[in-house]
Amino acid sequence: MVQQQALDRAFAALADETRRAILTRLGEGPATITELATPSGMTLTGIRKHVDVLEAAGLVTTEKVGRVRQVQLGTERLDDAMAWISYYQRLWERRLDGLQVYFTLRKGTES
């Protein structure tokens, strides 16, 4: 149940375009809140709210460094999300392979 709730939080956080853009930027390396806000044109408060959602989902971590807050990727939840996606990807690939075999066999019997 706890793992499911964590996965729900991760996918909810990933549903927002701004938060996905933040994660993309953090893929290049850690950044401050100001560095994250600058290209988006959002206020520091607005970006901070998005970072808070990402942090609650375990997708990023923050650390106060002097007077600024440093943000970096937290890979654990992305790993959980990727494992979930991979499981269902394999499941659907097997089902589609089975469907392809079915239609191939059916086509062979119609000739």
C-alpha cells in the first residue's frame, strides 16, 4: 500500500508539464530555485511550489547551501516508476505478440 501511494505521488507529480521541465533541467545537474525559475518566467514562489511537489514525491531532493536552495534529482522514485512502466510494457508486448501469432495462424488457415 505504501509503495502504491508513493507511485501515485510520483505519477501525479509527473503529470505537470512544468515539473517535467524541472526534472529535464535537473538531468543536466543540480540547480538553484532561481536557476529553475529563470527560463520558465515563473516566480520563485511558483517554482518552489513545484519543487515541493517533486520533493514530496521523492523525485528531487533539496539542500540549503548558504543563502540558496540547491535542487537535484532523486532517482529512487523514478526507478520505481520505470519498474512499473517496464512491467506493463512487457505484459502488453507479450499480449500483442500472442495476438500477432493468432492472426498469422488464422491467415494461414484461410488460404
